[in-house]
Amino acid sequence: MHEMGIAKQIIEIATSSIPGGMEDIPVERVNLKVGKLSSVVPDSLRFCFEILSINTPLSGADLNIEVVPILARCNECKFEWTINEPIFMCKNCKSGSIEIISGRELDITSIELENK
């Protein structure tokens, strides 16, 4: 389960990103963008995050995951579409020469501290 390693990295990055002097303010939410091609199972990542964040500044924080669809562009006809099935071929001209525009993301987009 590689989600455990990913959760550990998220906690390390988020903890080190808390501004100086605000370390005592609880983290309310960590927002992520996770692409469908990243091979991350959101529920598994949330579970690992919840377990690993105990006794850290992120203990009790929500892990908000925005799943990013696979967006492709044909290199031949420039058509863009969302890939929903395991067929990586242009829907317009049937070319196999495509570029993946999104869907590989695994980014922390923001960290929200509790409003005191």
C-alpha cells in the first residue's frame, strides 16, 4: 500500500509549511489534487493520513481530495477529451498519438488552519 508513504510525505510537507508562530494553531484541512493516473486510492490515503497524523499538528485534520480526471489532447487533430475508459486513442480521428494533459497530479493545494 503506497498510500502509507504518500500520507507520510503529505504530513511532513504540510507540517513544515505551517508559518512560524502558528505551530500551535490546529490544522483543520489539507487540500489535495490527485489525478486518476496517480494510482492513489483516495479512501486508503485518507485512512493512512488519519492514522499517521495522530500526535502531529495535523491530528484530526480533514484530508480533502479533489480527483482530477484524465484529460488528453490528440497530437494530430488537437481534439481534447476526458478519458473515462482504458482506450488511449483520439475519439475524433482515432490517432494513437495523444498527450496526457492532466490526471497524473498529486499536489497539496492548500493547508487550512483553524480560525481562532
